[in-house]
Amino acid sequence: MTTIFSKIIDKSIPADILYEDELALAFKDINPQAPIHFLVIPKKAIATINDIEEADKTLVGHLYWVAAKLAAEMGFAQDGYRAVMNCNEHGGQTVYHIHLHVLAGKALGWPPYQDKLKPKLV
Ligand code: 5GP
């Protein structure tokens, strides 16, 4: 299944791209939930955490490496941040192409959720 993120990867729709390599892309979230909020996604379309295969383990680790690299370069690594993935409806996932949310720029509350379902985006 293709999603809006496939179009961001192939540049058919614009995004504010922060980092790109052969495996991953990082871009600002269109609806930021913190002063700094960007997404790190694999170029390979994997729908949910549940669809990560053994062969994808290095790729998923790479997403965290990109998050940490950008945190250092953007200057918020020491203050801290959150890097999370939502999975399926109860996890609040709306785009079915896995993505690491990186949220920073303020002291983030915990728990990070509101008890409500979000509509699935296509
Ligand atoms: P999820 O709810 O699946 O965990 O997160 C999806 C995220 O993608 C949301 O934070 C949403 O704001 C973001 N998003 C959805 N569509 C677009 C888009 O077209 N461009 C960008 N930059 N972010 C998007």
C-alpha cells in the first residue's frame, strides 16, 4: 500500500526535508505537536511496527541513528527529546508507513497520549 509518505519520498509532494540518505528520510511534521517535531521514515514502505521483518532490523535501528544525529546537529540532544512510533488504531497511527516521531524543544509530558481514536489517513 502506498501512502502520502511515498509521495514525499519520491518528491511528488513537497516536505521540509532535514536529512536524506539511501535508506531514510527525515522531514518536519506538517502538524507539529512540540516546538520541534519531525519524522524519520524508511524509504522502504513498511506499514506498521508489526510488519517489520528480521531483515529490517538494521534499517529500523538506522532510523534511531538518524534521529540522534539530527538531535546533535540541531542542538537539542542534551536537553532531551522523545522518539516514538505509533502502531495501529489504538497506538494513534494514521499514516501506514512506519515513522519515528521526534519531539523536542520543551519538557514533554508523560504519558504522551489522549484517550481518543484518530482517523486513518490515506
Ligand atoms: P501518526 O498519527 O501515523 O503516528 O503520525 C502521522 C504524522 O504524519 C502526523 O503527525 C501528521 O501530522 C503527519 N503528516 C500527515 N500527512 C503529512 C504530510 O503530508 N506532510 C507532513 N510533513 N507530515 C504529514
